[in-house]
Amino acid sequence: MISRAVIIEDEPLLRSELRDQLQQLWPALQIVGEADNGVAALALIDALQPELVFLDIQMPGLTGLEVAAHLPALCQVVFVTAYAQHALAAFDAGAADYLLKPLSAARLLQTVRRLQARSVAAPPPPALWRQLAPAPVYLKWIKASSGQSLRLFMVDEIDYFQGADKYTRVMGAAGEGLIRLSLKQLLEQLDPQQFAQVHRSSIVNLHAVERIVRDGAGMQLYLKNGRGVLAVSDAYSRQFRQM
């Protein structure tokens, strides 16, 4: 049964309008959270576990389709978009509904009635649109421990990963954190065109490398903006010999 929802929308006025209209049309529905970008949306949904998400498509950080690809299978999605061409084919195949901007109270009422009908029926199967939407192949964000809190790191902004005992250290311009994935598990989920293992304990973001220095038989990678130097072991040096 649907009882808790979140609204993900980067336009404050539209977010407020949608919240107000939902409170009038569906008083029993609890709006338990709001976010204005894709990265914050993932953290919010993970923390609150709502049954329903009103999700904008064009947003900073991650698009609505990228966010939706990470949602639990039984979490229903209503897309909110200004572009009908993004919605008609894929969303009709399984998304609970889609709403076109600017919002219409009459159209939103139809959505509410559709969702209410679903909430008293058997839980729907995982939406077919999830198979049609282009789900990300590689990691785009990572949740890591930083002190007493959890932080989200965009993978593109990470300089390197370094194995440390039972943890892997995430290092980037935004700071550092710890994750429980091994380097082997990470490497399987990272874009091989962007990330490369350079040592048994290090994976580097190739976009973060400023220069390669050969010192005798050894090799070192100097990162941009003076953010570190990584040694390349013999076992992994072949990929850099032509650079």
C-alpha cells in the first residue's frame, strides 16, 4: 500500500506546487522528503525507503532515468518532465505514470486515482520500463564513510582508490572516505576506459593523471593539482608504455 512519497525536482516553485496539490488531492499520502538533484535523491530514497517517487528527468548530477535505475523494484515512479518525447514510449510500458510540466490539477488527479487503485491491488511486478531504459553499466556514485557520517562521491571526481586492510580508501578533490568493497570488486564496476589498476593496492582515475614519470625501471603517476603520486608496479606498467 502506498503511504509514503518523496518529490525529486530541481525547480523549487514546481516542487512546492506539486507538494501542495498532492496534500489537497491525497491527504493520506505522506510527503516524507524532497531533493533537488539526482545525487541527493539517491541518498534520500535510500534513507527513507518510500513506496512512491515523483521524479524529474532533467536534473543536476544524475538524470531521473539514472536515479530510477537504482530504485527498489517495487518502488513506484511518476516521472515529471517538460518533454513528452522522453515519456511516451518507455513510461507507458511500466512506470506508474508521467506528468508533463506545467502541472495540471486535473491531470494530477488522474495520477492520484491510478496510484490509489494500484495501492489496494496486488503489488505490481518490477516495471517493464526498467528493462527498456538505458541503465548505467558502470558505477556513477559511491557511498563512503567519512568520519561519523556517510558521503556520496561522484565516481568521475575520484582521483584514486587505495586498498587499506579490510577497507578501500576513496580519494578525491572533495575529500576521502572508506568503503568495504575490495579493489577487485570495484574494478569490475568501473569504466575500464577511465579507471586502471596500477598496483595491487591502487586503482587510478586516468582523467586525474597529469603526467607519467619513468625513473630507471620504475614508473610513477603524478596527479593533477598536486593531489598525489602513485607508483606503478611492473605487473601493471605495460598499459602505460605507449603513453
